[in-house]
Amino acid sequence: MEKKLGLSALTALVLSSMLGAGVFSLPQNMAEVASPAALLIGWAITGVGILFLAVAMLVLTRIRPDLDGGIFTYAREGFGELVGFCSAWGYWLCAVIANVSYLVIVFSALSFFTDTPELRLFGDGNTWQSIVGASVLLWVVHFLVLRGVQTAASINLAATLAKLVPLGLFIVLAAIAFNSDVFTLDFHGIDLGVPVWEQVKNTMLITLWVFIGVEGAVVVSARARNKKDVGRATLLAVISALCVYLLVTLLSMGVVARPELAEMRNPSMAGLMVRMMGSWGEIVIAAGLIISVCGAYLSWTIMAAEVPLLAATHKAFPRVFARQNANNAPSASLWLTNLSVQASLVLIWLTGSDYNTLLTIASEMILVPYFLVGAFLLKVARRPLHKVIGVGACIYGLWLLYASGPMHLLLSVVLYAPGLLVFIYARRTHVDNVLLKRRELALIGLLLVAAVPATWMLVR
């Protein structure tokens, strides 16, 4: 019998997927573009928006508990088979590319302990030694998840608690070292030469990515012990992450003046820790970064493997990916995901290419399902309060798409186009093969037409 996930395991899954590598570079990233005044406004907007999205997911788990798999099934139920497939395909592809970046970051962080001016062992995470190490970690996690999602989730809970130790220590030391005079120095960022509202918009481009993973509990809702825990876990994790992000960014600006903080090398939290506790600070943060990224990688592996399984169950992916092993782990889906990650690692090593553009475009594909969550709630809500939450989540979803850049949304069509072949093939692998509807054919035609200029722009 399959063991189900409780509230603590679900909360850890969401929190771990959000708190990855980004939080350790957040002080410098924010100081580079915004003053304390802009930060306070920016976090207020982001906080309200992300809470709307989290509450929308909580409400949907209550009014439609029959829909397992969250963002994929919401898109499918509300807007048709093809939109549901595109939501699942985009989410899965984003998760695969994100997992590649996590593996690269782990070995880039390990270089802190191994590399010297004379010896470049792990470098920026793209040496052959890094690729071998990343491949070993990839397959260790693979076989761990094959032992059962519950086993992997229990280890993830321990990793989440472990990553909160260095973050908690940083927050306590920064609170002690906080100086209000340093914090209020050039409070409105006149030295930046940019209006406060423009600064606020620039913070949005950063806060945009730190909450990706908010849907973690909803994605694995079929494995929840209690369906009500899914919404609770999402809300708890969002509030916890928001508190961590707020404290890390605001307290940092009271420890070191904004211009100096903006010049710090990333992960900037390490430089701040050295100021507050000596050379040991750098080791604490480097170790915390490695644990944090490994935990986030484990969370994203669980979530990435769950999506093709759910999509295949609902006949959007080929039938083979609906297979589970004796431990109720999504075995076929997990092999597909991790073979894709392995191929990407090899390509990075062979080409020495910068895949950051691809990561940005793929991340855009996860924002469309976020908007569809609000749109679906708006469609099925009966109570006025639920409609208000749906409108709030929709507005935030549209804002995310605008802030991340409409150009990236167009370029993401290049990644959607190959998925259409998977969708058409999936229809043929299921017994009750249904012909494509006229609306679906029109959408496929539109995506293929848009893929031509998008491909040209990407090559340029």
C-alpha cells in the first residue's frame, strides 16, 4: 500500500522548491536595482500577488477536490485538452531545465572547497569533473525516488530543515548588526538615477523567479494523505518563504550600505556572513547553499516526474508514462525526465554553451499555468469572495507575464512546437483515440505559425 504525504512533507516540498540558490544571492541582486523604499513597495506588491495565487490554489483544492495534479488538470478542465497538454508540457520542460541548472550550481558551489588558483576542478560547474559528479548525483536521486515518493519526501523534509539553519543564523546575526542609519542612507535611491517606480519594476524581475515552485503541493495532490493539507501546505510555505525573503533583503541593507552591497560577489550572503562572524561565515553559507540546492533539486525531481504521469493518466502524454513501479513511484516518467536531464548535461559539456537564455524562456512556460489557475477559479467560482480571489490571481498572473517580458513568451513557442508532436502521438497510443477538435487544430496551426518567427529571433 502506498504511503501518503502529510502536511509537513507537503509544506517542505513547496518550501524547498522555492528556497533554492536564489535566496543566497538576493541581497546583492536587490541592492543592485533598488533602494530600501522601492524594496518595501516591491515586496508588498509581490506578497499580495503571491498570496492571491496561493489562496486561489487553496480554494480550488476545496471546491474541486476531484482534480488531482493541480495546474495541469485545472488548465485541462477549464480550457480543453490541448491547453491542458501545453500546460503540462511547458511545466515539465521548465522542470527539466531547472534541474540541469541545480546540478550545475551544486558543483559550482563545491568548487569553493576544492578549487585553488593552480587547480580548477569543478570551476563554474561545467568542467568534465563537474558533469561526472552531477551525473552521479542525478542517478542517486533517481533511484531514491524509485524507492517511493514518500521516502524521497522524508529526506527532502530533513534537507529543508537543514537549509533553514544557515538562513536562520544569517537573519539573527543581521538583526543584531542592523543599523537604521545605514538602512535609511539614500532611502529613495537618488544615487541610482532611476525613479522609485522603475526601481520597483526592476525588483519584480527578481521576485518573479524566487516563488516558482509555489505549486509543488498541488502537483502531487494525488499523493496527499488529506486533500485539505494541499492548500494549507501551499499557504504555509508561501508565508514562510515570504518572511525569509523579506528579512534577508531588508536586514542586509542595514548591515552594509546599498552601493557597497550592490558590488558584492555572489552568493552575496557569504560576504555578509564574513563581516558578521569572520572567515567561518563563508563556509557556513557555501555549505548551506549546497544543501539548499540539493533539497530544491530533490523537490523538483519529484514534481517533474509527477507531471508526465498525470498527463498520461489523463491521455495527454503517451500511455507508457502512466506506469508506476511496486513502490508507486512514477517509474517511466522518472526515466524520461532524468534521461532528458542527463542529455542536457552532456550537451552543456560538449558545447560549453550558456543555457541561461533557455532557462529564462523555459521559466516563462511555467507562468502561463499560474495565470490559468486564477482564470479557472474565476470560471468555476460561485461565491463573490472566491471570484475576488480569482480576479486577484489573474491580475498577478498577467503581471508576471508582462514583467518577465512578452518577447520571452513568444520565444517559448519554439519549445511548445515539438510538444505538439507528442500530443498528437499520445492521442494514438490511447485506446479511445479521439479526433482533434476544430478549436484544437486552430490552436496547433497558430502555434506552428508563431514558431517560425520565434525560431528566427532565437537564432538571431
